[in-house]
Amino acid sequence: MNDTARAFRDLYGQPSHGVWAAPGRVNLIGEHTDYNDGFALPFALPHRTEVAAAPRSDTLLRLHSAASDSGVITLDLATLDPAHRPRGADGWAAYPAGVAWALREAGLPVGGADLHIRSDVPTGAGLSSSAALEVATGLALTELYGLTPTRPELAALARRAENAYVGVPCGIMDQTASACATEGHVLRLDTRGPRHDHVPFDCAAAGLRLLVIDTRVKHDLADGAYAERRASCHRAAARLGLPALRDLPFEELDGALGRLDDPVARRRVRHVVTENERVLRVGELLGAGRLRETGALLTEGHASLRDDYAVSCPELDLAVTTANAAGAYGARMTGGGFGGSALALIDAEAEPAVARAVTDAFARAGHVPPRITPVTPSAGAGRVV
Ligand code: GLA
């Protein structure tokens, strides 16, 4: 029995039937491409959300989170409806409630359950704490009821919960990374399909390290900027007569830009098309074991997100420029942006120097101290106990 299972037993007065876990993710590269049918290279973090669960004989869903003081929230699966979210299904509880709703709506007959949730994935840090919660809940509920959706199906249902129930118009990247990643690999995701494979990324063997620099600037995807970027990409694709911006080949970018008269739309399109190209090149470099050479593409990706896509912020820019000046091979913001975390690829022995340089620069600029954590590509979701 682990801590989550013990807390479950103390809370509900009976043992759980299992504990399931799903990780947060970092995206190596491929940002704001997933809702354009494009490419991304995320990997799973060692940080995870655990869900201890037991089935019930009725249709009640009882939810408890170690991170919240809202106590046990009781909902009835039979009445869950995104148009009329019950009181108590707001905030964090909307995520597990939304997953239960999405599963049932897809014809997966999950019944009532008691859940206790515990997570060490930082929230609001651009590291997909939401996807971790959704995927861990989905895995727990389906396994409790002997249902066996494939991992990509589980990811799609978790995304549906977030889109249709929670109301965040995210793409498929985070949930796929959490559900399908494998240790020691980045997940090479083609969001059209979607399809994925696993590319080895053994930093330690190459003497490298990946640092996550959490700026502690809270981002909130529910705010309109993400939806606005998404809508402007879809409008631009329609204007170009394409199903999605993924269908604009890199070689045809300049010609296409000439056919768009809105300068903002031109910049958004340029980001998406060049970013897809960078993902493909990074994927090839990783496949060839040329890990250090990916760094320049990471930094180029950051500049594109900052200048063309306009989703960075001063703290992310400072983290990137400082890490690079202190010897990183490359660095970029990761996730949706507007705050959250940056990622830097460095020599393992450079970690203290890079961490110190970034911390000092943040102090000099008067920013909140960043949280700097070395990470390794870790396992996707699974049963823990
Ligand atoms: C958030 C969304 C993802 C993706 C990224 C940007 O993490 O949840 O679907 O769009 O932003 O790449």
C-alpha cells in the first residue's frame, strides 16, 4: 500500500481497489501545432498524479484531492452534463467529473466510484497537471470497470473532457504524452491521425541534462488568448483553402504569406509552419543521436513563439536568454505560454552554473525566484498498486 492508498483508506474507511498514475509532460518542441494537425515531441515528466479508487454499487462519484480543502465532493454520474455543471464540479473536480462524463458518453459504462487524488505535478506551470489528472482518472475508472480503451483512445477521451466539459479548447498533445509516453524516449506525435512513435532521448548517456525552469508566472489556458490563437490559425487555413495549417508545406510558406493580407495572421502562420519543420528536424537529429545539435532549433522555436506567435512573457524570455548565455545548447518556453516553464538543454556538469545564472538574473530583475528542476523522459500512465 502506498501513501495514496493509505490516505484513501483513512478517508473512505475501506481499502482502494488500486492506485493509478499519470505524468505531467514537457514538450521538447512543437508548440501550438497540435490544434493545426501538426507535429510535436513531448515527453513525460517524473512528476505524476496518483488516483486511488474503488468502485461503488450506485452511480455516485465521490472525489477528494489532497491538494484541496474542499473535502469530499459528491456528484451523480447519471446527471453529469457539461451544459449544467453541478455545483462542486467546478475547479479541479471538473476534470475527473468531465472524464467520467466523456467515458460514459463514448459508451464506456463506468459506474460510481470513490477517488482520492494526490499529485506532485506543479499546477499552472505549463507542465500539464490537467492532463495528468484526466488520464489518471480515466485509467482508474476504466480499469475498475474492466474496460480496455487503447491509450490513444484514453487520451482522446481525456481531451474531450477538457474541451467539452471543462471548457478549455486544448489540442491532443498533453493527454497523448501523459497516456502514451515511455521512459527514456520522447513521443513523436503526428496529431493528424493521431499517430505516434517513440524516439530514444537518453540525455544522461550523452552527458546532457534537461532543466525545467518554472518561472512561477501562472498561466491560465482558460483565458481567451489560447482560444484566440487557435481561431486565428483556423481562419488563416480556411483563407488559404487548406484543411489545416499542417497542409502548408514549409517550401510554400513565402508564397502563402503573400496571399494573406492580415500581418498578424501572417505571423501566426509563419510560426506554425516553421515550428512543424523544426519538429521534424529535431526528430531526425534525435534519431541520429545528434542531441546537442537540437539546441539551436529549440532556441529558434522560442524566438518564433515570442515574436511571431506572441505567447511568451518577460520571465520566459529571461530564462531562455540567461540559460543560453550561461552555456545551454538551447532553450525555449514549453507548453501554452503566457507564463509557466522554460526548458534548457545543457551539459550535465553545467547545471549549477546555469541554475545560478538564471536565479541571479531573476533576482536582479525583481522576479519571483524560479523553480529549477532537472528532468528525464519518464514513463507514461500506468497502474502503481
Ligand atoms: C497547451 C495545450 C496543448 C498545446 C499546447 C501548446 O499545453 O493543452 O494542447 O496546444 O498548449 O503547444
